[in-house]
Amino acid sequence: MDISPAGATLALPDAAAVPETITLAVAGEFVMRRCRVVRRGRDRLVVAFEMPA
């Protein structure tokens, strides 16, 4: 996983099976981040973190 303040790139065995919005929990962090998919490959997913309302 590659993570930045704006989003993350995730390596997955089947990125097509992931819905358009997800909640991401990162090991070692106590925060769960709501994300939306911005790019999808066969085994890779790029998500943008949604800002809280």
C-alpha cells in the first residue's frame, strides 16, 4: 500500500470486486477513513480520502 494525505494505492487480488466507496482501516492507525475509488486496475485500486462533513 502506498498512502498519502489525499489517498492511497492498494494492491488487491481482485480490485473489480471492491465497491465505489469503502472504509479503509490502516494497521497501526486508530482512524478509519472513508474513501472513493478514483482509478481501478485488475489488481490495483487508487482511492481518494473523503473529507468529513
